[in-house]
Amino acid sequence: MKSFKVLEFNEPLGEVDQDTPQPTGTQVLIRVKAAGVCHSDLHIWEGGYELGHGRKRLSLKERGINLPHTMGHETVGEVVAFGPDAPKDGVKIGDVALAYPWIGCGKCAVCLADEENLCLQPRCLGVHCDGGYADYMLVPHPKYLIDLKGMDPVLAAPYACSGVTTYSALKKVEKDLGNPIVIFGAGGLGLMALSLLKAMGGKGAIVVDIDANKREAALKAGALAAVDGNAPDALAQLQKAAGQPILSVIDLVGNAQTTQLGFDALSKGGSLIMVGLFGGGATWALPLIAMKALTIQGSYVGNLKETRELLELVRTGKVAPIPTTPMPLARANAALNELKDGKLVGRAILTPA
């Protein structure tokens, strides 16, 4: 089996040849057909997050991510083998399925409530366990595999992260989708959010991005307007484009500038949903949180139920696929560098031969 692993943080991935793993217990072995390259992979590759305000950098090594490590949490694969204890009432040999990656301990209260993505002892595929930058990948249990039923693996892979992440964030402001919402970031997540918003019957979104090419891509994807976040009158542009009080902002970037502009744009009673992990610290005036009665809520990926709901929505044909760029597995390093340099529009998808 060939894989591309993080051998040292901030160093090129290493190509590793090893024996193909054999499933034990309830595990399922899949042959990888598509693996998305996500911004979260950049943080894993770099080894942490900047927390801002002079605080110590959050180290992923201290949070249980050990090297060498195979990244890739947006993975589609063909089922090739089951462990001896794996139930056979779900997927079967030969099925092509999306692997739900946000797996917890399976025993705590949040896991038993089907909110494994909030578990304090995570076992996430491609994050804490080896992921899809490889020919093969182990999945702990068949319940985490969602049969694609003929969907294109390259187009489906991003639904495991950018798809369910934006779907879960949009669900948190579902009551306000009849009004224009504001979305920060027009990369893979932002374009996915626009597609899902339309499929969910939303009025539309004003997208903010500092990259002109990405703003153009957002407009082509159906954004109501696209605003340069660095423009001195960006707030006025947002308010004019909305034409009414702004009640919902989804920040898919997550840096000091985007969170401040999003905060300022919200009307009384509005909600700021924080998704992006760019890093840094917030600069809000604390009294205004109470005076504007704002809700500031984090949204971390999504649960298995939401992922299944999302794929059912996709199957209706109402969700336009985001732009994808298939690349051979051997170009894993190039894909990460192009993503880091902001040269990708949409999603790079690694496709092992």
C-alpha cells in the first residue's frame, strides 16, 4: 500500500510503501477512490493553530496527533474487506461509499446522543487515525460508510467535511434563511455553502473574500453580491447589498478581520457562526454582545445524521457540485502547496490509481 504521510510538521509529505492493513473486529477496509484536500489538512501539516492574544500556539502533537500520520478526512472508497465482527446489514463488498470521519469514543454522552463530532476523545479519520492520502484506508465500523448509490466519488468526497461543515452551520441559522445571510470565504467551503443554501430554499448570500478570482467564482455560483473584505467601505457595502438588517453571518475563515467585520455587520438579535480555523484572536467590544443581543456560536463539522441528510439532499439534484480538480495521489504535496498559496478554486481531490 502506498501512502503520503506527515513525517515532520512543516516538511513535505513522505511517500511510504507498507503492507495493506487487514481489518479486525468491526473494521472495514476500503480502496480509496477519492480524497479531498482540505484547509484543515494545512493546519495538521503545519502542526497547530495560532490562538492570538499572545497565547501559546495550539500544538496538535499535544492534542494526540502523532507522527508519522496519513491525512485525508474527505474520503470515498470501495469496500473490499470486513473484519470478523463487522455487521453485514449495511454496505457490502464492491459498494462505493463516503466515509464519515468525525468519530468519537462511542461510549460517552455525546457519542450516545449521536453527536460524535463533539466527543472529547476523538478518533477522527485523517486527523487522529490514518486517512485517505493512501491506496487503502480502515474505517472502524460499517455504520460510518454511506453508500453513494452511483454518485461520482470525486464530487462526493468533499461532502464529508466541507459539505457537512457548511450544512451544519446553515442548519444553525435555518430560521433566518428567508433573509440574505453573509458568508465569509469563497473557497471550497464558501462555494459549497452557496450551493447548499440554494438547495435548502434560502434567499441567498452576500459573500466576502479578499481574492477577486474567488469573488468572481462566488458570483458565478449564485451569490447575491461579493464584497472585498479589505475595502475601506466593506461594512457599508454589506449593508447596502443586504437591503435589510443582517441576522446571520457564517465565518468560514476565522481570523481577527473577518470576525470583526461579521460582528459589526450583525443587527440586534443576530447570530455569528464561527467555522473557520485560520487563527488569531477576536477583537469584539464585549458590551456590544449584550447590547446587540448577539449569539456567537462555534460550529465544528457535523454529525453522522446530518451527513446522511446532506447526501439525501444531494441526491435530489438540487445541489450544484462545487468545482473540483482531480489530481493523482503522487501530487499530494503539490495540492497542499497550491491550497496554501491560494491558487485553488474549489477542491483538489486526490485520486489513487
